[in-house]
Amino acid sequence: MKKVYLGLLGFAMAGSVVAQQPRTESPAQEYGLREAAPVERVEKPVQSGQRDVLWSEDFADGFDGPNGTWTTAGANGDIWEYTTQIQAACWSGGADAAAQMSTRENGFMLFHADDFNCINPGPPQQFNQDPLAGELISPSIDLSDQPAVLLSFEHWFRHCCSAMFEVWVSVSNDGGATWTDYNVTGNTPANDYNENNLHSVNISAAAANQSDVLIKFVWNATGSSSHYFWAIDDITLEIPPDDDMALEGTPVYSIHDPTEDMWDNLEYSVYDINQVRPLVFSASASNVGATEQTGVFLEVVVSDGAGYETTLTSGSLNMPVGEIATFTLDPYTPPSTPGTYTVTYTINQDQEDANPGNNSATRTFAISDGEFARDGGALSAFVNLGLDEYWGGNGFYFTEAGSIHCIGGALFNDSEIGAFFDFELRAFSATGLDFVANTDLGTVTQSMLNGSGGNNFTYLWIETGAVPVFPGDEYVPMFHHFGGAEPVYVGINGTSPDFSSYVIAEFETQSCAPCYTTSTYMVRIGMSEEFCESMIEEVEEPNSVASLEKVSIYELFPNPTRGITTVEYSLLDNSRVVMFMFDMNGRIVYSNDLGVVGAGDYRHELNFSNLAAGTYTFSIKVNDKHETKQVMIR
């Protein structure tokens, strides 16, 4: 079954969902995503080495720098601004605290698409989705008699939400009549932040020995350009060292092609011990030095910190000045031993590198005796779709037979204590993302919640027992928000390739049944009883509302019923009372929030005549405890 569905065009849903829709028609975009707190960012030293600076700009004087005036162009060029702060706007909360440009205190240049399109950060949130285009252009620079030129600058960016969107730098040597474009994002995933604030690119081909050089920073107008920002500071033109290689973007440990239909090669953050599979390490590197580099190769070291270590290498090649190459290793299967594995990527060459600090990077993955996950494990944002019902989760591929015993997720701090939630297991069929099973009903407690960086996962048992899986099976575990007056927020961490994470929701103007998203839900699978038992805190029967003697609930009568039934209950204290009815798929089909009710005896007549015949579960919740009874409608 082709899992090709339209993406989410904007933070509120957009576009109808059509199976078999061409993959290139609609880039996915993030929806209802709010930063949980300032973005956690590991500070990295600027690796500029001992270079001879030919020209520099730190924007201390704004557009009117010491070398001349910077100008803007493009349909939205006036969005470029001189500032000392990245406003939170609708979707950039925490970005300012994480920006680490060396001289940011005296100001930097910013293209803030998020701020421009944000009408109201909410709630309720209002956000335009207008594609934007703007260019920031330097004054003319004389580089006569300079046989080699290295452009370096510090930047902090996030773009959304597809590979269709790019930002780049262009260089002209004829007053702007023609331009040479340079990729400056590496392979930073859409919907993610760049990892290092320093970027260097050898622009000798366009700028060396030229007397009228212009440098242009381009924010491109595509369907994905309405979101996030690009901050630029501390620009230098330097004489590059002879020998200097640099890693580009984020290296990977598994290569997934979104145009393929299977999820076997996704990057899973945690592999269940029985779902370990061959990994393919790959990284890109560029020659930013002044001379050709010979014998360039990628070295990968995998270690677990407990004695296991193995070293893998790619083939070698020679790289001319300015060339970017991607190195991919043969498949490697990690040991089936639980632990956290660190992957260190290093670019080596025959020559001694002048700046080895930008030649290495690390990634990590884990192997677990029972847990299977795709998220990064530290809550960085949360899904905020208001009070509407929705489902959200990630796709998983199974290489070996096993069983799914439980599903878990990380809940954000703002979730309502006492609110209901559950998880569902779904699978694609010819009709869509179909229901397979649901977990027990969960009730939010304080101990379940997470702030920024939290990794506290709440697991619930599959209600009808373990679901068997077989080699080649694919399932989507999903968090289920029932909707209503009590919100529950699930965390986000990571970026999902197109067509691998999904949301199901019905909104006033559009439908997602499902839509794909590039945000990775913090929703995980438990694949052993022992693991699930260790993660699930059993609720003893004495904790029910009846046994706590706060309320006495009697049988609904008549039961079975043809639609009209009566419930009687008695409260010993003033309590908030909410009534729910769930169908056999765990969906709320009736709810009635009675508010705070005083102590006493009560009788309520309930009309379920609009419900189809079948078996339902009636629940009456008193404060943060609930009691359930089965109801049969004829």
C-alpha cells in the first residue's frame, strides 16, 4: 500500500488528503507545533583557525557597515532587519536563547518569516502561510590579486518543512548581472536547526582576482518559505589555508529515500533488540582549502562506552578546491546488545588539516531490550491543536517477528490533570490508516508530565492483548487526544522524512485522514512484557472513586437499553463531575461536564438514542478518578 498522502500545508491543516497523490505536489509543513521552552543547544567553538582576513562585517553599524551599505531585494526583501533579538512569534520560541553568533550582542541580520506571518501567537493561534522571498546583498568588495577566497559566516537557521525549500549564498563578480550559487545548509533536515553556527565555503571560482564582488544571502520563495528564520552575523572573507576539509551538515547512520514505500531504512533512535538491522553510515564533506586534497576518506568509529568499539572506513578519492563529496560506507550490523552507541564520523586526508575541529561529528542510537522508538528522547516542543480530537504518530518497520505489548508517549506539562487519553495502533490499507488496536484508557497525572528536555514516557497496555508482528510488517502507533475541554499535549522531538509520520484530524475547513508531517511524535512501542511491566504503574482497585468512598455509583438502568437510561450516584464531597461514553474503538461518543457538584444524591437521565446498537463503556469521572461500567444499546 502506497503511503502517499498530502502534507500539512501550514500550522493549521491545509489541503484535502488524497491517496496516491504525487509526492512532489505538496511539501509537508509543521502544524500546531509550539516550542516547549528555550531550545537546548550545545555550544561549539568557532573553528576559524589562523587565517588572513581580507574583509569582515560584524553588523555593529547595522546596514551601514564600515565597508559600505548593505541593501535588500526581492518581493519581501524588507523583512531583512538589523536586530539583537529573535522574537518568539508563533513558532520560534527559544530560538533567541540558542543563537550563539560570536558578536550577536552588537546586532545581526535576520530574515524572520515566522514573525512576519504570525498574526497572533495565541491561543487561539493565527498564522498566515504566505511564501516569502528576500535577499540581503553586500556592498561591492575588491578582491583583486587574491587567487583564493574563503567565505565564512556564523548563522542560526531553521526552515520548514521539505527538501523543496532552500536558503543559499550567491556570489557575483559583475555587479549583480550574473550569480554563482552555493549551498550553505548542508543536509540539515527540514524543520530542524543547523548544528554549528559557523559555515565556510570556498568561493574562489566566482570571487578570486575579481574587483567587483557582491555576496547575496537568499531566502527563497517556495511553498515552504513561510516559516521560521535565518540569522546571519560575523562575515569574513579570508585567504584559505592550503589544506582544509570540513564536514557538511548532519551525517546519517541509515539512508532512507522518502520516495520509496518502506520504512525499514528510517533512522530509529532506539532499536528493539530483535529489530536491529544493517545500518549505512554516510557523511558529506567539502574542500574549503586552497589546494586539492588527496586520499580523502570517511572514518566511522562505533562504540558503546562499555568496551565495544569498531572502526569502519570508506574508499578514498581526490577532491579539488570547492568540491563537495558524499562518502557512504558498506552496511554494518550493530551487536544485539542493549546500550547506547556513539558514532564518530571523521574526514581524513593525506595532508595535515589546518582546522581539524570541523572534520568530526557524532551521532548516537540505542539498542533496548523491549523499546522501539524514532524520537530523540528529549521533549523540545509539543503538538498544540487546541481542543480538537486528533491522532498523531510515526511509522515503524519490523524486520523480525515479535509482539507489540504496549505503547507509550511523553506528555507535556500543560496537559490537564485528570484528562483522558490513549494510544492506538494503526496500519495502512487500501482505505487509509486503519484502526488495529487501542491501549487501556489513560488519565493524566502530575507524575506523567514533562518540561523542556523531559524524557518521562507513559506506557499503556494494548487493551485486547499483544499484537503480533511479522517480518515486513509496518505499523503506526499514535497518540490519541479525545478532544473536549481537557487538553492533553504530546511531545515532539526530531524531524521525520516525508511520508513517515502522520496526523489524523477533522477541522472546520479541512480534513486529514491522514496527512503526513515532518515532526516526530514522542510515541514509542513496547515489544516485551518485561519492558512494559517495568514502565507501567499498575493502578490498584482501591484507587477507584468508589473505593475511595468519595462517590457511590449504581448500575445504569435499564441496561441493556434502547436509548434512554438512568444513572444514580452519591457524592460525599463537592467534586467536579464529568460523564463520558466510549465506543469499542475507544472514541468518545458522548460527554457531559457537570462542573463542580455539591455533596448529595443525584439521578441523571441519559439519552443515547442517537448511538448505533452495540456495546459501549460509560465512565463517570469525579475530580481525577473515574469509574466505568459497560452499557449495551439495542
